[in-house]
Amino acid sequence: AGTLGAVCSFAQNNDSIRTRDIDAVVVSANRKIQKITEVPATINVISQKDIEEFSGFNLSELAARQKGVDFVRSGVLGAGFNIRGFNTAFNSKNLQITDDRISTLIATGLPLGSMETIIKEDVEKVEILLGPNGTLYGPNAHNGLVNSISKDIFRSQGTTVAVGGGNQNVLTARLRHAQAINDKLAFKLAFEHSQGTEFKYADSVYINNKAYEELDLDRDFKVVKFNGQLGYKLAPNKMLTAYYGHSNSNMLGVTNAGRNQIKDWSIQQFQLKYNSPRLFVNAYYNWSKTDKTYSMNQRTQNYWS
């Protein structure tokens, strides 16, 4: 089951040009710009139009609807993806990349998923590579690649405010503002606060063949995100960008050995990138704080033992 809801958004921007699907270009197949009709691999594209028409805040719901994608739901926020078989809710076989950053949890090797630091209104499109070409990105991509590409801050200026709500007590509020100071310098700021209650499900913990309920189970979830980006054009086709993003998550996380109670799991990202026709330089640093998160199984077993 998914979450149902309604969303109200207000936007003022100049990003009104849409290309037909057949003329869409992708970068995930060979790490270069190609028309989707010419790439030697199967790629699903979640377009900007698809994202704008989707009323929820969790884009994994859209990825679940793509052909060739095997989807496992582990909660309102939790989603496990696989493309080439052997799927579980704790699947590290797919690689997630966001704006040339490998978006992987340091503690588990899993894709960031809902812990990502960008918000829905940041995303221009998502490319899902289904074929074996994912090995171009390393061993963690052999079962597929999910590549999220954010909006260009020079071409998507304006302010977007979105508020929404739905079942499972879901409430969400998001803000994005992008502005060019002049023809060389532009910036972007974004914020999200989303909360709700997980589905009512208790995972039994067994001790000496006796089942116990998870100790002090907290089904409420809350995700807070904010980020900022600064872009400087050294020349018409040469761009220097700096990005900082932060997310803080409280929710339930499913593993192959029970559930984790995720408490104030924070992700921070800093990136400096240079783009030109003949040179690409990318440096980024991810760090996380997980000291309040604990295993529900281990906590329950320790208590009753």
C-alpha cells in the first residue's frame, strides 16, 4: 500500500520549455550526452513533467512504477529496488548517484533513498539504467543505476512553495528558491520538513523460540532537509559550482536481520565541481552521524535477557 494525499504548490519561474520524450537526452548509458533513442542500453526516464504532476514528496514512488524495476516496500519512506533479480528490502546492489555524487549510506552501503539531501522540487529528471552498462560506474552498479539530475540554477529561477498532506498523518512543506544575481553568478536554496506515521506493523523478536514485540517501537517519522548551491560561469560553457546539503531522519529502517530505529541519522554533503567541454573535475565529501540509531532486535533481546 502507498500513501494518498493532496498537495498545493505555488511557483514563479521561467523554466517553461519542454522537450518531447523522443528528443530527450540522457547521460547514464555511456557517461556522455546522447539521445534516448540512440543509447545502447535500456533507460527509463522520470521526466520533470512526471515529477511536477506527482503529488507526493517521496520520488521512490515514481521509480516503483517504471518498467523493469522490482520494488519492495518497507514503509511509507522505505523502498527497496532491484533490476536484475534477487531483491530484498536491504538491497545494496543498485547504485544511486545524484549530481555526480555517489549517494550511499556510509554505515550500510545502501542507497540514500529518502535520506538524500535534495528535495523533490530540486530534481529535473531521474534516469534509471536497466542494462549491464551500469558496470561503467563500478561493482555496486551491476544491478542497475539510479541517476538523479537536479535543475540548472540559471535556467530554473524563481520560487516554489509546496505543502501537502495525506493518510498515515503525512504532512509535508517544501521551499525552493533559485536566482541569478547577474549573467555569471546564481544561487539556490531549498528546505523540506516531512512527517507522518509508519504503517501499523510489529516485527516479532524471538528469544529461545518465544516471540516478543519490539521494545519501545516508535512509528512516527520525520525528515528535515536543507541545501544550497552557488554557480559561477567562468565562460558561457564553463561552470564552477559549490553545493552543501544536510538531512536529518527519524524513522524505521528494515534490514535482513530485523528493523533499526533510526534516530537523528544525519547526512551532510559538500561538493565542488567544474564543468567545461574538455574538462570535468568533481570533488565531494559525505559524512554522517548515526550514534543514536539502534537495532530493535538487539535492544529487545538485551532487555528480556
